[in-house]
Amino acid sequence: MGLKRKIMAHEPAKVHEVSIWDPAPAGKGISRSRTSPACPKFIDARYPFTACLHQGYIERVLIEDMSQSGANVQRPWSIIDFHHDPEDSGYPLEVSFRHKQTNRTETARAKYLFSATGAQSMVRDRLGIKLIHREPISHVWGVIDGVVRTDFPDIKMKCTIHSDHGSMMIIPREHNLTRFYVQLGSSTDNDFDPHKKPTQVAVQVAARNILLPYQIAWEHVEWFSVYPISQGSVERYAYANRIFLGGDSCHTHSPKAGQGMNTAFHDSLNLAWKIHQVEAGFAKNSILSTYESERRPIAELLLDFDVRYAALFSQRIPSVKEAGEASQDHDQGEVNHFVKTFKESQEFTSGYGILYPANEFNWSPSHRASSPHFLGRRCKLRPGYVMPSANVTRVVDANVVQLEQEVPLNGSFRIFVFAGSPSSTRQALFDFASNLQRPGSFYAAYRRSDEATVSCHERHNPHSLFFTVCTIFAASREDIAVSEMVPLLLVRYSHHIYADDTWDARVPDATASAHEKMGLEVKKGGVAIVRPDGHVGCAVQLVEGSGTVDALNEYFGAFVTKSMGRGGTARL
């Protein structure tokens, strides 16, 4: 989206490690038992840290970016009613709004309605969709954002703290602010009163007691709240492929894993690019059903984790000494289930562990595309996962770039042609480009009508608004002669021609690290289709003849609006 620099300009706190504190021996307050990387080394993350920033700053960046595209967010309006007319194929929704300050009402016609208005969603209730809670137990937490004075040594780190006085989480934030999540009670407590709302002072006292023997005082409190936490999800996410639920409207959970806004963003992105494909005439309306089939399992996994995490967080954790004595091999990590659960979750909460199930977008052996050229598990480009990160050298300007981020989030499918060794794959590469241009291919079927007038400076979509082609050679940059080694069709993507000549610590012995990280042989190469949201759709062999494009015709034919043709016989 190109918004990283604008967001990071607000100087969010960068969490590289999580500090875990447990009860100290002999009731002497708390002591640090261990630290854990915020992003463990087994996760090949581009940015191995967690950025902690107030939601308002992120919203501001998004709103400013939207305004540059002519979309203005109007506040403070709320939806008061809506109606769906299934006979209207154009704008089947009539939505009524009320201005919260003036009480003025307005009505608008819409093609789609997306509700991410929180746990008290009127749209969800109006549709009669139930929010089903996982556990009858609710936990009450206090939240304070403020500037503090303290001798606690890890105040600038994310901390999980368990003491004989309760549990607390510390989250560093921008501009010297710190957020405290303080455990106040549970519905399992004998004196639990769901109507009792502790004061700010009561929450501060609880935090001081948990932090003993360290001292803390608040210089300034920016925000304070108390709320119960329970885990729940809705029966369904959509109605008639026109009305959709996302974010807290369809799943509620604790904020301690930092997944509320992140999960909502993924919900929104998953639906947005699919609506774009439908409205642009590229994909069938039926693809919108994959929003629920992809995002609902992710929410269920999040809730499974959150139920365990919240319960463990509310329990007293054994002291370091107790854990050591209870373990025959003195491995505290195995005894402390909180730490074990926390570590197991990190791949999921980082986003790199998200796996979408097999469907028309995510190829599997059951997909209607049955060409023998699909690679499946024969490579590391696993459909449904995000594309692995890799550094390559851009040939046109010798810049070392991040391959998976070279194509912006513009609604295009990314076609990554790993061309391998030029001496081995030249014919296959030229055949691939030739077959892309033949009538009836997925690429030719969706070429731009204004292609002849497109600026020569257009990097990403010179031929089609739905595809961007990147070509990666397993060769040094100085050995790549573009005019001789690259088919004319692909030369037009001059800013997306790369040399796979950058060393990578994760594959130190590889001669072509990007090919190696994708699981592709240098002598054969391969072609990866990456969805507009960065998840892998499929991977196919790069073969001489029409086989590669034939396989991709089958893949795209499963969901595009036009019929795909077929070429000649592939030469293996």
C-alpha cells in the first residue's frame, strides 16, 4: 500500500523481545524469568519486530491516503437501517444514516455493505446473525494509557507479568506512552459483580501491587477504561454476497495478543480485492463466498488461541524456582504452559502462519485445474500461504529490492517467472511469453483497451490492469542482457526484471537464494501466481511449449468471467 513510511513517521515503539515476569521465590514480588523474541528466528519475517502505535494514527494515515484517491470518510454518521432488494442487480441496498451530532438523516443506494462497527453491530443484529460465545467465563480488565515514572527495568519492552497479586501486560507505545492491561477479576470469582466498574484509582492500585517490589507513578493518564472480555464468533459472515461482516462485528476476543485491528485489516483486505475483481468484470460474483470460507477459519484459530492465552494469563504461574523443581530436566519452558502457548502462537500472530484453505484461488489436487505441471508440495510456494520473502537485484538500476513487495497493492495478480539459469530455460521462457499473447490465453483475454496510449513510465500494468509480470534470473546482474535474454512482451516490464544474485543467511550455500527459498531448481525455474493480497495461488513448472500457460488457463478459468483457450502440446 506504500503507507509504511507514513505510519512509521509517528515513531511507534518497536518490540523486538517480550519480557516474561513471574512470582519471585519466597513471596518477594516478581522477577524476570525469561525473554522471548517478538518474532522468532524460524519465522522469515521481513521486519522482525512488532510496531506498537495508537489506532488513531493508523486511521489518520489510511484516511489521508483514501482522500488522495477521491474517497472521503464522513464522521460521525451511523447506520440506522438498511434494506436489500434482490431484484435490483445494480444497487440492491438502500442504507439509512443518522448524523450523531445533528440527528440529520440521509439515505443512499449501495452495491455492498461492510459492517466492522464492533461487538454491538446493528447490521449483524438486523440480519439476525448470532454472536456465539465460546466460554461462559468472562474476565474483567482495566486499561490505562499514560506516561509513567518507574524503576521497573523493562518498562520499554512488552511484558507479561504474573504475580501473587494478579496479572498484567505492559505495552510500550509512541511518545513515551505506556499501555497497561490489568487483571481485575473473573466471573469465576466468588465476589464477582458484572455491574461493578472499578475506578481509575483502583486499577492503578492493582497495577502497583502487581509490580512490587518496583515502584510506579503516573505523570499523565491519556485514557482509561474497564471492560469484560469474552471470546465469540458469528454463525456466518455474509448475506446474499452483498452484506458482509468483519472485524469485531464477527469475532470478539481479548486485546492481549494484539490481533484485534490486525485481524480486521486482513478481513477488509480479503474482501476488498475480491469485490474489485468482480466489479471490474474480471471474476465471477461467486468468488465473494470465499471471504467467509477463508477468513472464518482464521478467526476460529485466533479464538482457540485466545481462550487458552486469556485463561493462562489469568492463572498464577509457578515461580522460577518452583518450575525448576517440578521439571526433571529443568526445562522451564516445558513446565510453564503460558510460555509454551505464547511461543506456539507467534507464527500465527505475526501473520506468516496464516493459511487459507483450498478453493478456486488456492490450488490443490482437488482443484478443477488438473494439469500435471502444477507443482503442489514439490516446492515451497504453498498455495494459501504468503509468498516467502527474498531479496533480489533489480536489473534496470542495480537496486537490491524486496521481491515480494515490488508490486504495490493495486488489485493485480502477480506473475513471478523464476527463469532459472538462462542457458537452460531460454526456450521455455520465450514459449511462455509467446503463449501469453495467443488469443484465448488468460493474459490476452484481459488486456487493456487503451494499451496503445499507456505511458512508457507505467511499471506495473502496461498490458493489463489485472496482471503484473516479474522475471527473475538465476544469474548475476552483469550477466543479464535484457534485449537478448528477455522476450519482448516481458521487456515492457523493465522495472520487474531481476537478478537472483543476493546472498541470504537462511540459505547460505545457495547460488540463487530466491529460487532456493521458493523451492525451485535453478535449471528448471517455475512460475508462481500470487494473489493481490500476497498469498500464493499456485505454482507451475516452466516448460517448453504451451504447457505452462495451459495450466494457468485452467487455474484462472476456475473463477474469471471469460472462457480460456488451450494451446499446443507441452514439451517436457
